[in-house]
Amino acid sequence: MRPTRGKRTELARWLEEHGPARIGETEFEALGRALAPVSESYLRKLVRESGVPLDPMVEGVRQGSFDELEASLLRLLEEYERGDPARRAVVRRRPAGGAESREARRKGRDDFVAGNVAGEPAAIRCLGAAAAQCGQP
């Protein structure tokens, strides 16, 4: 028997009603309002599990494995390279999710999630470093 209540069910109804081909930032914000109250990290987890393709800024930095980390950082780098200076700043500020960071730490991958003195996750510093190699601000 499937649950008739809960955020997962509300998400399924929203997806059926709106039928997005992919979930971008606009759809993610609309989902946040429609499923309120819901934390951003839990909503992100639900949309990832929904199977609907996600834009890089919605998917975020995946830290479940080194392959996921690399792939998600490369998608964010593409987003960064396509953007104007304002968009690039938004991409640079995209944090690795707290739950993802905790899970990676639990699995012993502190090297990718440990913060620097400013508290910026190492995975995001990698994105900035990759952009700097390309001569981007």
C-alpha cells in the first residue's frame, strides 16, 4: 500500500500535475513552496530519487563516490563557464549539501569535504581552482 500523505507523495503529485522534463532552479523553488515546510536538503534528496533529470545547480555536488563527485563538479564547471560574471558568482557559492558532507565524512572522505579557514568545502574550492586554471575569475 502506497502512502497517501507525506512529502514524497506531494512531490509525485506535483510532478504529475506539472510534468517537467527536467527540474531547474525555477521548478525547485516552486517545489519548495508547494511542499513547504521542507528543508532544501530533503527536497533535493527527494527530487534526485524521483528520476527526473536535474540541472547542475539543483543536483548540487554529489559526494557519494569519487565518480559522483567528479561528474557533479564537471557539470557545475560547465555551468560556470557558460555564465556571465554574476552567474559565475552564484555557481561558486553553491555549497555542498550538509547531509552529503556528513555522509562523505562518515565514509572517511574528509579530504573532499573538510573546510578551509573560511569554511568553504574543499569540493567547491576544486571548482574554483579548475576555473582559475582556465583563466576565469
